[in-house]
Amino acid sequence: MFYREAGQFKTSYRADQALFPILQDKIGIILILALAFIAVPLTQSDFVIDSIITPILILSLAAIGLNLLTGYTGLLSLGTGAFMGVGAFGCYKLTTFFPHVNIIILIVCSGFLSAAAGILFGLPSLRIKGFYLAVATLAAQFFLSWCFIRIPWLYNYNVSASIEVPKRFLFDIPITGPTATVVTRYLIVLSIVSVMTWLASNLVRGRIGRTWMAVRDMDIAAELIGIKLYPTKLLAFAVSSFYCGVAGAMLVFLYLGNAESESFNINQSFLVLFMVIIGGLGSLLGSFFGAALIYGLPIVLRMIKTTFNLPITAANVEHITFITVGTLIIVFLIAEPNGLARLWQIGKQKLRVWPFPY
């Protein structure tokens, strides 16, 4: 009876449609948030928080954005890195125009700039789909990457052609810049990611999410039952780009501290796509699993190299990482297309019948 629904009755539609209808799930998420907000800052070193946990959270948010578009709506995009760059450069310009506005507000507002870019480059989805749409978004990636380099106005004509994060404070506490502590930046990232994940989970469970999934399963049938394809697809591009833009702004302002256009090149787009594929299409939890695996894999390989004193160079570690990721993608596409999220669901189902397998 450790993890079963027996005895948990619902007396209203609202209770039945709750985000966590099972009490154990609700307790589990509360424990996870308590560990993330309290235990991690108290027990983990600044190196672990800044170099591992914070970037995984940021990349998870970007993976959620792509998952909303690809996993839930069925529209493939190869421009995630570019939309993250729009959010980063947009936030940088907003700090220039509005130096006294709270930086957290500007990070969120940068998502709207990225959403506008997503709508613009999502217009081809009204006429094409599949491989041709992927090529169109790939063109958007190259075009925006060119803009990040060739338009000096975007980086305020800096000689280094890079974004330099200014100092910003919240209640006299530095949250960006060199004086901001690792724990402060981590807590802000965790808060933003938690709120936006909660919003995404409610979005996909509601009317908008159902229309997205109807378009994904069969767009012609969705149109026949009254779903307007054009607004639905553009909304998916807008919301997806919004999440990617916020993730890009956080990547620069709350993690890297400065960035160049190369931080948002095509490799970043493929990296986030691999996270979605391995984590699981159409799963918000899978976005976290995929980000943790893809980003943590090189770290684990370096730890193994150091622990066992293996004669492996840093370049070889990178090659092994690429080979391992490619192998995992092939394995998951063949054996379990729904990725790590599906394996997690299978584990939960087995836990519900334990210790009675019948």
C-alpha cells in the first residue's frame, strides 16, 4: 500500500483534474522542492551548485520550451539556440534601456522578445511541416546567429562583441554581476524554473495543451473538429520561444556572467534537441532527465578518468561523450521512443503493485 491510489476518492471534477491527484505524488514534489531550496544550498559546495545544478536547471527550461513545440505540438525546430540568444541579447538591451528596473522582470520580459521572434520564424509552419519546417527553423538559427555577430548595436558596440552582465540588486542583495553569490543566483534560477514548469504543466493539461496534442496526432482531423491550425501552431511557437528566451537570459545573467554569439550557435540547438529526445517527447519531467543526462555525462566521464587515473585526454573525453550520446539516442529511438520519462513511468507502475505483482 506504499504507492497506491486505493482509498483516495475525489468528490469534484476540480479535485480529479488536480496536478497531483495522488497524495504520494504531492508529498514527493514537496520533498523535492524542500531539498532543492533548503538542503542543496546547505549541503552542496559552490562548485557543485554553480557548475552542475544551475546549468542543468537552465537547460531543463530550454528543453521544456522545445518539448512544448516538438513533443506536444509535433513541430520540429532546430532554432532553439537562436531563440535563447534572442532572449539573452534582448535582456542585455533591456538593461541598457531600463537600468533601474528589477533584473528578474527584465529576464522574464526578454522571453516576450523571443516569443515575437518565434512567431515570425514560425510563420512557415502555416504552409509546411516535417523536414521542410526543420530546414526553415535551421535557416532562422543561421540568420539570428549572423545578427548576433554583425549587428554591433545588439552588444552595445563592445570591442569584444560580447554581452557583459551589469551589477543588479534585489533588496540590496547583488543577484547579477561578479559580487552575486552562487547560492543567490541558484535560488533565483530555481524559483523561475519551478514557477514556469508549474505554468507549463497546467498549460498542457488544459484546453491549449489538448489542441496542441490534437494537431500533433493528426492536424487534418484536428481542423475538422474545429481547431484553428494557424493560431494553434503560432501559439506553440510563441510559448516555446518564450521559454527558450527566458532560459537564454538566465544562462547569461545568472550563470555565465558574459557571453558571445557562439554561446547560441547550432550546437546549442542540437544539444537541447538531444535532451528532449533522450528525456522523452511530450514529457516535462523528461526534459529534466534529458538535461541532467546530457549535461552530466561529460562530468561523470571526467570523474571516472580522475578517480581511476585513466590515460585519457580531455579531447578523448569529448569524443567519448559524443559517441555515448549518439548511441543513447539510437537506443532510445529503437527500444523506448518515449525516453527516460517512460522508464520512470514504468518504475512507478511497478512500485504501485509492489510487493504484490499480480
